[in-house]
Amino acid sequence: MKEIVRVNTRRGDVIRQEATDEEMRWGGRLLIAKFLMREVPPACDPLGRYNKLIIAPGLLGDTPVTTAGKYSVGGKSPLTGGVKESDVGGESGRKIARLGIKAIVLEDLPDRPVTYVLILDARGARLEECPELKGRMVTETFDRIRARFGGQVGIMAIGPAGEMKLPGAGVAVTDVDDIQLRYAARGGLGALMGSKGIKAIVVDDSGAPPPAYFDEAFLKEANREFVKMIMADPKTENRHKYGTPAVLMACNALGILPTRNFSSGQFEKATSIDGERVADVIAERGGEGRSGRPCVRGCVIQCSNVFPDPSGKKMTASIQYENIALLGSNCGIGDLDDITELNDLCNQVGVDAIETGAAIGVAMEAGIVPFGDAEGAKDLIRQIGRGTPLGRILGCGAVITGKVLGVRRVPAIKGQAIPAYDPRALKGNGITYITSPMGADHTAGNMLETAKTVDPLGRERQVENSRRLQIRAALLDTMGLCLFTRPPFVKRPDFFGIFLKGRYGWEMTYADVQRLGIDCLETEREFNRRAGVSEELHDIPEFMREEPLPPSNSVFDIPMEEIQRIWEVQVPADVF
Amino acid sequence: MKEIVRVNTRRGDVIRQEATDEEMRWGGRLLIAKFLMREVPPACDPLGRYNKLIIAPGLLGDTPVTTAGKYSVGGKSPLTGGVKESDVGGESGRKIARLGIKAIVLEDLPDRPVTYVLILDARGARLEECPELKGRMVTETFDRIRARFGGQVGIMAIGPAGEMKLPGAGVAVTDVDDIQLRYAARGGLGALMGSKGIKAIVVDDSGAPPPAYFDEAFLKEANREFVKMIMADPKTENRHKYGTPAVLMACNALGILPTRNFSSGQFEKATSIDGERVADVIAERGGEGRSGRPCVRGCVIQCSNVFPDPSGKKMTASIQYENIALLGSNCGIGDLDDITELNDLCNQVGVDAIETGAAIGVAMEAGIVPFGDAEGAKDLIRQIGRGTPLGRILGCGAVITGKVLGVRRVPAIKGQAIPAYDPRALKGNGITYITSPMGADHTAGNMLETAKTVDPLGRERQVENSRRLQIRAALLDTMGLCLFTRPPFVKRPDFFGIFLKGRYGWEMTYADVQRLGIDCLETEREFNRRAGVSEELHDIPEFMREEPLPPSNSVFDIPMEEIQRIWEVQVPADVF
């Protein structure tokens, strides 16, 4: 059986409950949606007593299925005011699952300023006050926890931004090799964790009994077949070699690469910051630099990297496409050393690099620092860490930055910054950003994948396509699988049922599994409706319906009535 | 016939349309609700192209009925995101009405930075660029306009806060004697005016033909009777002598006087800042000081004042109870000279003193400056005028200040700061703040008036009472009458029909008139529903349901289900 670990941050105690049969059927993103709907008043203050921070491995979180160690962090978002699930790799997800924990639920608020560490191990769970961690940068926090708890534990932590409860703050996690610093970045969940007084969570699964699979041999055999199909997909090698920055030139060619606060879809210095360039610099500089690293144990795609500075010392790990786009081209910055330093600064102070890059773009439009001023941008992120008034404004994300600085061109939907795919020239993404319960989030259903089969500039089939990819994303996030495992599922959606049978003995057709994804979206949507965050209220930013995006000179022109149809779209029950 | 004057701020042109029969039946607040519902997409960006700033005299705006020169400024609020009507005295309302203008509608946005003055006179309406006014404080703006247009014109203007589009900005207006600086303060309408590039509006009614009343003698006779009843009411003399600060000691006694960011309902220095003290200081110092001044021509109540500094020079005019409470006790400041200077600073930079006082209280709770630090508070308001990052944060109002500074105890509902009546010990006001389409606004239905007949700490009859007073407020704001004209209407609600008959020849029972108020509220509520600003989504701040308010130690405990019933409450058709 699995446990729900409830941590009351006011009383400082922990309650462990056995998961019910119904709860056993939930995992990752679906579990978060269900728990929020059941336990959190949708209209509550996201940083108040009634919100909860929920951490949940996916349904396959404790299995050997490749990438399945990804896990979900969620709650009512301090950024969007709606439901938020942010999933992340690293080492803690599998450890949480191996400890037999279905979900960790952080409840209530401390009634005094406090800096807690939550410790989860085979003996149980407990809160410990660690005032010496107060205000520490993320790597320093990890280092101090490592020094005390050793190299085998998984760690989640927030930076000063999360402690300051800034809605742009994320939750940082360690990776399998203790090299990368990864983030459950979006939606301000670091602020939610900070509001609970929790600076870090330590997960130690040593001594935990091995998971009781229904049929281990069957599960492992299925995974072997699954891995073979992933490896056979041509995209996998590309991802392995160049990481997510592999798509930068494609995005530039499509004219969707955010440039200077979303005023262009192409950047004149794109070749200086693309995937090949990232890989070349890593290879040239050597030292601590690495391409093709895994973020979760057992991942065969291994799309992460360690980006070194000119001396070969690690600058940031991993550097991703979206961060390059938002901190780079979107700020008019075309130098990888600058961009990776900006990325590292975000990682250290504890903010989402996408949100922060968008906020800096807005601040640049307001004239706070000029576009292209990398040193100015670095100073702005350092100011977030110091909590200066300007730093705090930026740490609140793009929307509040725009409001405070009087900028109308703010690239955000439902309070969250638009990621690195301008929806004017990849219109399906606009539909995802508007209708996804997550707000503007490319991981909720990214049409880049289908740009060759569905015209990104056209209006045809966009709604249907977004619906299909949104169900997919919800499913993968419920299982704890990486989006990059899609290729085998496209050919064989029955893999889901096979894995669930091997793990739990459940008999589920793909139609049954698909309903989990639909249920997840519907539950999230209903929560958002009650929280006042629905698509009728949150169209694309007005400037994107007015202002043509060079070079396609396209505007976002899909009418809201058409977009609303998305909730009626039926995806065939045998199509992933 | 009356005209609708539409000013397109992008093209820079003006269109004048004859008001339709339907439009003729609308005035003030009702007109704004109807125009917004008809013309403004509820989910639009309040500072974008699709919002409109609407200025409308009440239905009695061009009549000699006492106080009827009050008029309404409205639009989708940059502060609340919902409908906003802010009404104000001064001289312009009657002048607009005398020019035969039913409403001024400012549309679209300029496509370049521009500083316009809108000039309305008997020849028509036109926009003129006045770059020399850019960034000027309010009094300086008034002085420069006076120097050019003379003493006979009415002026509306915004300060630097409005030009910066800060959501706490208001619209300042001149008064009948050119002494007072009054404000359509609440809801950020100054930011909306600033977004349209309009720094000031000049209204010159010289040469306008006299209004064509249906029956002037009848109207004047009715007004005489009406005035007699107002003067006979004991509250009138009290208001005349002490102004709105007359209620401060009563509020202190009830324990609803906001003190140190709403942490207490009583202030130990209350007697230093109450109405008697205000009147005494004015009398002692002499000079330019005055009590008992009118804000609109023909007002017989005359509750305004001119507060002098120790040398007798005008410090601020008029100083009101709510401003004393929010800038004073709510900030722990108990000196009238400090408070009136703070008030003047708000007036000059162009922000709502209530919103700004609440924002400073939140900033004090965050430790930016200590409670009681008057010089620190003055510096903060000056920073708004200069547009420093901290100043801009405060200029965005209490909610954004709380978000950026990480404060949970934010006294605001629907994005707007709670005025000077703590709803924990005047529970009916909590119902008004939650359910009024205006957000937390005491002028929308203030239960202080009924504190002797409805227990302010009890739950009985609060919902019904709020409903009744909200209909009242909507009616008075639709007529253009001051809330302080209530006494005769309580005894004789037929006065409304009489005035409307005298002005227009309409035959309306009070039941007909009451329906205007109900229609106004329902229209506003529907706009808000479509804008995502409804009471289910915006309960009272959580801390007010948890944290007992000294000295009554009462919390706000009216359940949302009970509050929601307000929309079903029927007020008898013969009760005002």
C-alpha cells in the first residue's frame, strides 16, 4: 500500500494516511487535480492557510520504465490563481515513490517566521528547523544539506525568491549525478513552498523495501521494447546530441522565437545560441562540460547538458531551449556565456527562467535597461535575490512587471508568461495557452511537434490538434513520464495499459487510460472555473491579435468562439 | 436633446451623436453600466484599446436640485478588473450637463506617447496636444490650465501617477470656488484616463443655452421643500460643522477605525484627528482655513473644509474621514498636520488616498517604514510621483503591494482596498464590500448609518440591509445626487419621481425609480461576471475571518452562502 504524508506546517506535525483505493488510481498531475478539487477552496488566497502544496510521483514513479522518475509538484498557483502542476526530473521523484509515498501534502501556514526542512526517510517524515539555511542561494542550500545528509539523498529546495513568496519562484531539485539543478519552475510553486516555511525537502530512500510490482518480469520486458522504440526514433538521437536547444533553429525558421519582448519571431543572432552551438561549445571547452546527460535515473534519451564557462568550469546545468529563448533572444541577448550565466542566476535566486526572461523583456520595453544589455539583465536577477523593490517586481513575473511599469505589451495568459513559441506563428500553441488549465505552458500541448502536418499559420485543425496533445500531456504527467517518450505511444498507445498491468495488475485499455487524461483536464478546468480562471476571461494578449509578427507578419486570429469548442472535441479512443 | 461626445484618442477626432430615447433614460452610474455592457468587452485589458473612459452627469445634473452637480466617471477598472463608477463633486459635472452632454466617451489608445487636453465648450469638443503639461503635479496642471482658459472653466486632470498608468491613480477635479481639489478617486480611473493620453479635460459652459426643463417652477418648488427637509435633519448641521471627519469618534467607539493595517479598530490618538479637532484647528489657525464649504454649486449641506497649515496657508482641501483613517490611524499616524500633508501629496501625485493609505499600511507591515513614521510615509508618496520602483508598487494599490512585498494581511476585496470601516465590527459593510460590483467601497452601501438599528456585530438582517442601501446608492449615483441627501428620501421617496417629472416630464412612481437602481446593480453584476469579478471569487480577506479585531474581538463570520442570497432580496417598492 501507499501512503499520503500530510505535513501541518502550523502545528509542525506529520500525519500518515493509507491511500484509499480511489487515491491509488491517481498519480502525478491527476492526483494533484483531484486533491485540489477535494481539499482546497478554489477562491482561496494561494499564499494563505487554505492552499496546499502537493508533491506526487506519477503512477509509474517507482517502476523501471524509462524516464518514469519525473514527478509532479502542484497547488493553487500564486502566479495564475488557478490549478498548477509543474513536473520535474531529478532524483527525488523515484525516491519518494520508493518510500511508498503516494503524495506529500503541505498544509496550513506557520504562525511565525520559520525555516523548516522536511525530512522523509524509511523511518517516516519530520520537520526540522534549520535557521542557518534562511536566505541561502539554491546551490549553497544543496551543499549544506549534502554536507549533513550525504550524497545519497534527493533534495528539493527554494531560493530567496521562494522565501520572499514571489510568484515567479520555482522549486529546485537535484539530479541523479548531483550535477544538474532542475526546476519545477512554472506557476510560482516556490512561493507556495516558501509560504509554508519549508526551505527544503530531503528524501532518503535508503533502507526502503523494494516496490511490490504485480509482474516485474512483464514490466521489464515491456520497458525493453519501449526503450527500443524510443531509441529507433530519429528525434531521440538529435535530442541526445543537442538537447532541447536542438529546436531553436527550427523555431527561428518558423518565426516563433521570442525576440525583444515578442516583437519578432526571428533573432539575428540565432546561430550563436542554437543547439549545435551549445554542443560545440561544450565539446570545445571540455572541462566539466557534458552533452547527453540524463536528468532521471534510467532515462535513455539523456537530453541534458552541463554548460561550462570558458575555463571549463560548470556555468549552468542543464541549459534548455526555452530558457535560451526567454533570457536570450527575448532580451536581445545573443551570447551563450551571458545566457547561461543569466540562467544560473535564476537557478540560484530561485525563479522560473521563462517567467523571469519574459519579465525582463517587459522591463526592457519599459526602458529599465536596454534590449541586449546582458550585464543589466544579470543585475536585475541579482536584485530579485536581494529583494530590492525592482527585484521583487520582476520576481512577481511578467504580468505584475507590466502593470507596475506601465507596459501594455505583456506576453502572458492567465497570469503566466508565454513560453518560447510565439502563438501568432504557431497558432495551435495559442489555443493550448488559452485553454490549458495551466495557462501559457508549452508542456501542456506543444504544436511544434505537428508543425509539418498542421499548418502553423493556418486555422485548420488547430483546435482538434491542441485537444489531442493536451490529453497526451495530461496522461504523461499523470504517469510520471517525460514528454519525449511520445514516439512509442503514438504507434502503440497500449503501452500505457501494459505498464499499469505490470505495476498494479490493472486491466486497462487505452480508452480507459485516455479517460484519465480527460478526467485530469476536466477536473483542472472545473477548479479553475471556480477560481475565476477560465479561458473566456483570459484570451491571448490583445497585442497578439493586433500586431503582426515579423517575419510571417501573422497575427493570432482564431476567434474565441472557435477556441471554446475545444471542450467538445472527441479524440478517437485509439489515438494517442 | 442631449449628445454623446465620443473622443477617439487614436485618430484624435471627436464624434457627436444625439442621445437615443433609451440613452436619455440613463444617467451617471446607470449610464456607465449600460455603456460598458454594450460597448466594452468585459475581459478586455483595462488599459488596452477596448476599454473606454466614460464621464456622465446624473439624470438631474443640469437641474437646480441641491447637490445634483455630482457626476460619474467610469470604465472597466484597472484596479479591480470589473465595472467602476466613481462619482465626484466639483464644478465640471454641472457644466458638462449644461453643455447638453449626456456622456463623454474616451475611446481607443493613442499609438504614440502624447499629452492631450480635451476641451469642451459651447462650440464643440476638441483634443489639443499640450506637451508642457506632461508629468506635472495636479495643482500645477490646474494652474497652467487656469492661466490659459480663465477662472470660469471646470477642470479634470490626472497627476503623474495617472500618466504612469498606476492602478491606484484617480481623476482630480476643481471645485466651485477653485479652492478644493476633489477626486473621482477609486478604482484607478486616473490610470485609464492616462492610458488614453488625456492629461486634462477643460469644460467651459459659457454661452451654453439654458436647460429646457419640463416644468421649472415645479422643479424649483420641489427643491425648496427638499432642501427644507435636509436642513431639518440633525445630521446636516453636524456634517456642516465637522465635515465627514464627524464620524471618526463614532467609528472609533464602534471599533471599526482601521488602525495599523487593520490590526485594531480603535486608535489611541483618535481624539487628535477627529472631526471636532479638525474644526477646532481650522478655527484656531484662521488664515485660508474654512469649515462648512460646498463642493458643488448649490449644495446646502456644505460638509467640506479647507485645512490650513500652522501659518494659515491651505494645506489640503477638503480633508475627509476616510483619508484621515487610511493615511492616519491605519498607518499609526496621529497628527493632523502630517495627515493633511499626506493627503495633499496624494492629491498632487494623483492617487486615491484610501488605496494609497492602505498600500502604505501594507508596506509598513512589511517593514519598509515603521508604523507611525509620517516622514517615511510622505517619502513613499513622493516616490509614487517620481515613479521609483517602490513608488510604482505603492501606486498599484494595496493588493499588488502585498503581493510584491510578500504580505498576507492585505485589506482589499476584488482588488480594491477596504475603506475606513472594518467589516469585522460593522458586518453589513463586509457584505457590501463583497457583493457590490464596485468592490470594497463604502459609498456603495454603508451600514454606519444603520448601526443603531441593525447590530453591527450581529448577523441578523445584514444581507437585507446591505441590499437596500446598495440600491439607494446606485439610485443616488444615477441621479447625480450626494449620498448626504438621503434624509428626505427616506421619508418621501416620491421626491425622485417629482424631480424627474420637473426635469423631463416623466411620470415615474418610486417603484419605477427603484427599478433603475436595481437595473444598475444587475447590469454591473453581469459585466463583472463576464469579467471574472464576482463575489464567489472574491470573499473578504482570509485574515478577517480568522483574526479577531480589538476591541470587539470580532471576526467576519457571515457565511458566503448567506451573502449570496443578497441577489434574491426584495426591497419593498415604497422603501428607500
